[in-house]
Amino acid sequence: MAISDKLKAFLDGARIKYTAGRHAVVYTAQEIAAAQHVPGRQLAKCVLVKTDRGAALAVLPAVQLIDLKRLKALLGAKTLTIAKEADIRAHFPDVEVGAMSPFGNLYGVPVAAEGGLSKSETIVFNAGTHADTVTMRYADFAALVKPKVGAFGQPISPPPRAKKAAARKGATRRRSGRKARLTTSRRPPRPGRARRGGRSR
């Protein structure tokens, strides 16, 4: 296994500095990040999507999921779905399924990049196999691919503080609900009826 010949020829021809890496065969973006000892926000994962305007390659940090509605708006599409394996093979015939690089332009596939990637000076991504990666400057990637950049990523899970805040809010709502039920369950005394120990007027 090695870097895709098409990708290597393109990067070498552009005289771009990059580093090739090898690791044990893994299949998820988070596993690649761990194998290469890089933060998940620096690992660029690629997801092929299908729209009414054709296929597109979404590139975003490994720590995010795609917000389909936002991506659809960014691409100016009316419909958008995640592509299937057969679609990936059709558009990227010389790479392993799920191991395509973010250079969709080499295959005639437009690229949409999550704006958060630009916060990392360098990015790491699959290079055609599940055991090979390339590390290069984000600025060089952007200059070569010219992706459509926008905000379409969402956290895989909320940060710890957000979880605690949500838990506190839920507890407050439950307490408020119990108080409301107790208040409405107590019937007010009927007019003219003496309270215990008192006289009616």
C-alpha cells in the first residue's frame, strides 16, 4: 500500500511540501488521528455526498459531523444525501473506499471545506488507503483545491461544560414541574366554610 499515484504526481508537480505517513490499517477518522498522534480537529475526513447538482466532497475535522442542511445551503443544492459505497467506487476508482483524499478536484468532484479546518496550520488526511496519510499545510491545500468554504460541521458530542449545563437545566425543570403539580393539587378553601379550629362568618 502507498499514497495514491494520482495524488503523489499532483503534489510533486505542484512542488508542495508534504510528509507521507504509514500506520496500522484503521477505518475511522478518530482511529487515524490516534494512530498518527494528532488532534482530531487537525485530521481532515472526507465524506462524499450526492446532490441534485451532482456529487461533492465534504471535508471537515474528525471531531465534527456534517450538518446536512447547512451543507446543502452552502452547495446551493435542493437535495443532499450521503453517498453509498458504490458511488465512492464510481468517483474514486483508484483508491480504497472511504480512504479518499480531500483532493476531489483530481476526480472532477467539487470540494466543500468546513471553515474550522483553517484554524489548523497543518492538516492530516487519508492518501488513498487505510494505512497511508499525508500531512501538509492547510494553506497549500486551499490554494490547490480552491474549496467552497463554509460552516457546516457540528460537534460529535457537546463539550463537558455544555453537558453539565444541560443536566442542571433539566433538573431545574423537573423541580419546577413538581412544584407546579403540588400547587395545583391543593384545593383552595370554599367560601363561607370554617377552617379547622375557626368559625364561619
